[in-house]
Amino acid sequence: MPVMNFAEPYLLALQEQAPKMFQELRRHGRLDQHLKLKSHEAQQMYNDLLKGHKNPGPAERQQAGEIVRATMIAFSPEQKLELARDFSDL
């Protein structure tokens, strides 16, 4: 399966959309771990989306990447609250 570049766009979105969480993760040395976890989740979702295609072409890979980014990078207020709860014990 193709590999998706997710860490960089996610990190930028985290800095812009959830700056408090970004600062807390960085301050407590958990940013790299969090990025690895989210990148793994994104890659799994990407692979799942492409699973139905025997030999996915550029259009299928692009569409799958856009779905993953739209799902995992756009931090809604509910996601921000959930993320804050996940890291409240830092």
C-alpha cells in the first residue's frame, strides 16, 4: 500500500487549531509520541479506504488522502474537547 504523508499537515493544524494542546504535548515531551499515533491511525484509515481497489491509481490515492485529512485534521470543538480530556493527565 502507498504511504501517506500525514505528520506535517497534522502538526501544522494542531498548532493552528489546538495551540494549547500542542503546547502541553510539547512541554511534556509527548508530541512525537502523539504524532506517531495519529500518523499510524491516518495510515490505517488510508489503507482501509484503498482496500477495495486492487491497484489504486493517483485519483483513488488522492481521494483517500483528502478523506483522511478532512476527517483527522479539521479539529471540531468536540474533537478539541476530547483531545483535551485525553491529555489532561499530562
